Amino acid sequence: MLIEDTIMSRGEHLDRVNAADSGPSVRRWTFAEFAVTSISVDGGSGFDRHRHEEDQLAWMASGSMELSVGSDRWHLRRDHAAWIPTGVLHEMRFAEPGELVSAYVDQRHRPAPTGWNRARVLTLDPLGGALLRYLAAEGRPETRRQECFGLLSDLVAEAPVSREVVALPQDPRARAIAVALLAAPDDDRDLDAWAAQEGVSAKTIARAFVSDTGRTFREWRVRARLHVAVGLLVQGAPVHEVALVVGYDSVSSFISAFRSRFGVTPAAYAAHQRRP
């Protein structure tokens, strides 16, 4: 599929997802000044580089997304949302089935006059996800829709920029290792073994992780494991099973690492995220 540098409308963008198949089910409703869509995405599908005529708030209600904006690459799950300004080129890839919920709004209605012309990853409050789901449903009264979107805009304006999201290296060899570790977080091979697999020195890979993600390889792998754990916990997987899947031999070690990263136990985090 050719990379596109043209500005795409919402309809054109939605029609492009998983073009190799007959296309996922798309639920689309347009309001007076904004639109909220919910689409089902298949593993291995994605959007090539494109841009929109509106600002976009993209949230994975389930599954995960690899988002590329310029030189930045992020791996996102439901605890983060991506803010993509009007006209900014970006690419989305989905390694697993999931649901992508997006809000589109004219740039005249940005949360603040300045600072929102650059892409960013926001820590999404659970209420924000609930509002997005509500707005992406049929039969909502117009007045209620407007009120809910107003509240969502307030939450977005106050949402902190995430410094904890899992960034992916730009170096293609380091990025290949990162993607493999996200797919198999229990793979405990050391940096030397991974570098040898890519036919490059361990020092080269180590430098790439630090320069591209701000983390050492070891630090990045811990964050990646916990990032994958979040997705499994929210889906309802038991804590002891998640610990093994993401590479911890001891459940207590997993709980300790999780608490250090998120401030709560895995069980408490999952309960909070699944709360209606």
C-alpha cells in the first residue's frame, strides 16, 4: 500500500482500515461540531501515513496500537490516548484485534489556544474512556451528547502528558527487538543475544535504546513487560498468570515491580480500569 501525503477526510480514513479485507464494521455519527467513531480493527491491519482536516483524539478501548508521528513511535493501550493535531502526518498499526475510538473536532475548539499543535500522548482518566464510549453509541440525545463532549474536552485539557508511555526506538534493528519483546515479554535473552540475532553489536543496540527512548535496554524491558501486563489484567487475566506471561518467575516480584511503576497493586489497577 502506497504512503499517502494527502489530507484525508474522516470518511476516507475510516474506509482505509484493513483494506485487504472486506473492511471492519464501522459505526459513525457526526454531530454539530465534532464526531466520535468506533471501529473494530484486526491484528495486522493499520493505516498508512495520512493526516486529517480535524484534530483527532485516538484511544484504544481494547487491544493495542503502534502510533508513529514523525520520529516518535509509541505503543499504546487503553490507559493512554493520543492527541494528533490537524494536518500532522501519522501512521497506525494494530498487532492484535481491538477497538479504536476516535474523537474528531475542529481545531478552533482545541482545549487551549497554544500548545496543542503538536502530537502528544495523554494519560486518559477512566471517565474519559467512558465518555468516548458513550459518545460513540447510537440514539444519544443531542443535548446530552453536547454536554458529554464538553466534559470530555475539559478532561483532555487537564490530562497530563504521559512520560511513562512505551516509546519504540527509531533504529530499525533496536525497533525489531522492541517489537519482539512486546510480543513475547517472557523472552529473557540478554542484550548480547538480541544484538547477535540482528547482526549488530550490543553497544550499538544499547545506544539506540538510550538515545531513542531515554531508557536503557534493561529499563525499557521492565516497562514493556508491565505495559503488556496492563493489557492482560484489564482483560481479566489472573495476577499469577500475568506474572508468568510477562516474564516474572515470582508473583511477589511482579506485584512489587507493578506497584513501583503504577503506585497500586495489579489487582487494584485492574479493578479500577474495569469499573463502569
